[in-house]
Amino acid sequence: MKKNNDLKLLSFLAIFALTGGSIFYHIVEKWSWINSVYFSVITLTTVGYGDLLPTTNASKIFTMFYVFIGKIGRASCRERV
């Protein structure tokens, strides 16, 4: 039962991070919703194709922390699931 609750929590946090990042990039970078979601997924999974880049200082700072959120989330998934 604990693993089930952990999986639900990690799923919620992943959706929350994707939603928050997408909204941030849509507003600050003025990207379309699809580009914002795409960049959020690529950044959280640490793939980083380089086809979209943050251009403002605020976005660059946010992205630095956002990458760590992705790394911490992946480590938590490996540890708990």
C-alpha cells in the first residue's frame, strides 16, 4: 500500500512540476503552450535537445532550479518504485 501512495504522490508532483514550468515559460518567454510543455518535459527529463533556449535572466535562473527538480524527482522514483 505504501508503494501505491508513493507512486500517487510522485505522479502528482510530476504533473505539478510540468504544469508550473509550462505556465512559467508560456508567460515569461511568451512561447506557445505546446513549446512550453515540450520544453518543460525535455528539461525535467534532462534530455536537453537545445532547440529551445531560455532568453531572459529570469528564465535562465528558473531553468537552473527546474533541472534540479527533475533530477531529484527521478532519484525519488528510482528509490521508491
